[in-house]
Amino acid sequence: MKPAAFVRFAFSEVTNPEATGALAASNNRSVPGSEPPRLTFRQRHRLTLDREYEAVYAAKVRKVRGPVAVSALPNTLDAPRLGLSISRRVGLATRRTRAKRVIREAFRILQHELPRWNDVSGAGCYDFVVSLREINRLTELEMPRLFRELAWDAHREWERRRRKAAPVNPPPSGP
């Protein structure tokens, strides 16, 4: 078994104990009903340009737990996007590459559970940049939980900012 296959299976068990049954049902074409959401990580799910990273950092919404930090910025797209920033303090290139794989896998599994915003101006998802400073204290099975918690913390911060920026309704003036 390849290591990536193990990670994929382990994340499924941690995030959704019934995932193995859902995956088995989705592979059985004779089962009627709706298809489960596709768990892919495509180009449209990635932050690729420097200006996209700069915009997320400029928003100054950053939530940190241990060695993991998540910065977030609302977008008007129908899918969340992920950017990675892995410090050299994580280790040699092989360790940094493995850390990126673990983070991407957590995002892939959780992408349909991540927060979405909605207000009078529109709706959408978030752009996330995950920064990792060290990996020795972080296990593969902790990453989905940490990423989900930090993403929801960032969402709550954006909701707080929206409420604060919303104009206060003046009392109606009577004749």
C-alpha cells in the first residue's frame, strides 16, 4: 500500500467514521440516490499567484494553533482555495514536501465542510493560506482537525468584522 493511500484512508476515518461505507456505496453503481461530493484537489482549488497570497496576508486574519497558522480571505468563488507556506525550519525538502502533502490531503477531505460566507453583497468561500513552522509536534491525523478549527475561527473573525462594519439602522423618524 502506498503511503498516500494510507493517509487518505486515515483522514477519512478521522473526519467521518462512516466514510468507508459512503465510499463503498459510491463505488456501487446500482445504489440509487445522490452522489457524494467529489473529493478532489484541482487547479481551481489552489492559490497560484503572488498577488493572491499577498491579498490573503493583507487581510490580516490569521489564526494560530501550535506550529500551524491559517490566514483567510473571503472570495466570491463557489469553492475554497488553498495556498501553502512551509518554513525551512520544518526540515529538508523531503519533510517539507510530506508536510505539503498532508495539508493538501486534509484540505481535500474537508473542502465541503469548510465555512462559506453569505451576506447582502453576495456569497462565496474563503482563500486559505496555511503556514507551517515545525512538523515534529504535528501528526498526520491532527492536521484535519486543526485545519477545520482554524478555518472556522477565521470565519468567525470575518463574521465579526462584517457585523462591526454593517451600518447601524437609524431609528425611523416620525412625522
